[in-house]
Amino acid sequence: MNINKETRTVQHNIHSGFDKSSTADEVLNGLDLSGHLALVTGGYSGLGLETTRALIRAGAHVVVTARRPDVAREALADLENVEVDELDLADLSSVAAFAERFLASARSIDMLILNAGIMACPETRIGPGWEAQFATNHLGHFALTNQLWPALVSEGGARVVSLSSAGHHFSPIRWHDIHFEQGYEKFPAYGQSKTAISLFTVELDRLGKQHGVRAFAVHPGGIMTPLQRYMPKDEMVALGWIDESGNVANPGFKSPEQGAATQVWAATSPKLEGMGGVYCEDCNISEMAPEDGGFYGVKPYAIDAEQAERLWALSAELTKTDIPDNDRG
């Protein structure tokens, strides 16, 4: 077990009633989300689409943000109680414009699910030269959350669920070279971005819990989705993810419906009431990663309170966004 601050939720399994085989619909069975608003970034493809579908079936109204809104509207055309708006996480002006439009609607957010992201892409620079995976997966969502702050606190709080990954095992925060200016490696860059997401959750929960905003990081599991679009087939075959015919070959991989379950569970489970700032997987709060290796659990550096505070300060400086001073404890 691990507690980094005296009032922090223990990073330890609870009796959730679900496991790695549970689906998003099973997690939501019996819950009535009528009158609740969920905002899901990238909620039109892969795990995001399954999350949107499940939340709507449970009665929620879902706002889906999309870099390609026309594609999103086509993917969601058979669903009711969903709306689509444009948002490019790699462009902070797009983030700000979306947040302004949403806040102008004077609606509150009950569930903010930060689902969109990129993985193992070729070296790409965005903004003032930022490494794209860190900037898109972390900084874009950091800026979005801070700019949507009034909608998160307006009705007594919300849950913020951020998609991290077991990929955080690939790298801690590289404080000496966060943007890989000394040589790019796609998997360590992906890992660093997922560590950043977990640390963001830790500090957001610390800052937000006095306002009823609780935050959770989620590893959805291994799932074949469009997230792997930058990876060559031969590479995925060599990793044992797929066979030569393109079929899923890893028996540990989940279906998209199972992959969406943990983020939906974190966003809605009554058993998480009063909790937050933890890393979750398989519809449960994770244990700490074993010291002898393995790809299960959370690394200590990904939930370290001091690193979380340091990363928050850096992210606020880079994006020029932060929680209002008068909302800090």
C-alpha cells in the first residue's frame, strides 16, 4: 500500500464487484445517469466510442469532442443524447475556443473523461517545439480541464477520469529532457506522457477535492483500437499483439467493451465516493507495481505527490492555464 499524503486515498484494491472481464454495460447496470452530463474527448472512436455508447444507454447526455467533427458525427449518427464539438488537443487555441463555447452554454459537467490520445507516433513537434505525445496526451487535457473548471465545480463537483496506461512503466518524467530534444524514442515518449497523466490526476484530486472534484487515472488494458495507427504491422506481429493475418493474437487483450469498463467504472461507481487521486485498472484501484518487474500495477513515480505538484506547476507555466487562486486551499 502507498499513501503519499495524510488525507490521500490508499492505492490498494477495493471490493469493486468487477474484474478485467467486465464490460462497460455491466459496470453501469442498475445505474440511472439521467440528467447527468458527460464530456468525453475522442468519444467517437475505439474506447471513446464504447464509453459514449455505454453512458448514453445508462441515460447520460454526452458531449464528444473531436479533432475531426464530421467523422465523429458520422460515427455517432445512430445515437441520441449526444452532441459533437470540435477540439484539437494539439492546438491550445482550439482547446480555449472549445472551452469558451462550452462555458457559454452555462452547463455543469458531472463526468469529464479525458480519453483521446496518440501512441508511439513518429517524432512530431507542435506548438513551440513540444514533443507531440506529451503535449497532446497531457498538456492539451491539462489546459482543457483548467479552462472547464467553472463547469466542474458549479454543481458541487464532478469526476475527472484520465486515460493513463501500463505504458507509464516505459518512463518516468524526464525532467532533464521532457521534450526529447536530445534524441527521440517513441515508446519512452509515450510512457512519459502516460506517467504525466497519472501525476496530473494526483494533483488535480488534491486541489479539487475541497470542491467535490475527484480525479482518477485509468489503465484500460491492452486493446486493439485506432490508437495503434502509427505502428507498422510487422512491429505489432513481433510484439505478439496480432498474427500475420491481422487478428488479435495476445490472449490477454480485451475487447473494446471490456476496455471501456474501467474508465466508466471510475466515472460512476458509488464505491469510489469520497476517493480519488489513484490509478485504476481492471475495474479496481490498482496495487503498486511489483518490484521484480511485470507490467501490472502502478509505478511509485507515477503517483508521487511531490512530482505531481512539480509537473502541475510546469504544465501551468507552459499552457498559461491554472485553477483560479481563490479556489486553492
